[in-house]
Amino acid sequence: MAPIAALAALLAAAAPATADREPSAESASLDVTVREIKSPKGVIRLALCPPNAGFPNCKGREVRSATLPIKNGLARIRFMDLPAGTYGISVFHDANANGKLDTFAGIPREGYGFSRNPPFRARAPRFPEVELAVSGSIAATITLRYIL
């Protein structure tokens, strides 16, 4: 399966965003902001993946997933009560809310992005390029990239 298609399959199964529990003393929180969303139509789909889960296709092994509403060109979520550790984030703009990343000849037709905003390559990023060390309370901003 092509890397971007694998990302689409993973994120298509993202559950709606829900309120998380308050963090315990040994847990972490992660605030994620997705920016530069070109249209208010549709939703943002997000997956939070641990290491060694086959990033970006960590379907069934993601720590959390969410479907986020778009407001004023942004989508936001706070993950609370996360085990401290490293994670990679994949997102895409499901502009038509059909549950998948639409492509043309393998090229995404909808916006997509990853934690740490790695530079464009003709492949999906590898986990070390997107990993975030999460402990305490941290924030991550992901800028969407639109190709078509």
C-alpha cells in the first residue's frame, strides 16, 4: 500500500474528538493545533501513533485518534492523561467528510500534515522525522500541506 494511502486508511477510522480525563501525576498532556486549513468544509482527522507501530499506517495501534471540527482555519484538541513517551501525529483535511484522504494518481487531493512539519518528500515521513517527546504538558502545531 502506498504510504499516503496507508495514512488515509488509518485516519479514516479516526473517532470523534472526546473530552479526556484529567491527567494523573505520571501522565502527560498534548495540545495539538492544526493550521492553514484552506476551507471550513469537512473535518480534520488525526491519529497519535506510538513508536514501532508502523507509522504512518498504525491503524489499530494508535494511542488516540480524533475527528476535529474546523473553526476559523484551525482545528484543536487537547489529549490528557497520556503516558509519557514519544509519539508521531498524522492529520488530513477530510474536506468532503467521506472518511478517506482523496487522491489522484497517488497524489493527495486534500491537505495533510505531520508532527514537526517535516519537509516535503515523495514519500510519507518516517517516525524519527515526526516524533515528539511528550512529558508534562506540551503543544504541537501542524501546518497542512496541499498539493493539488
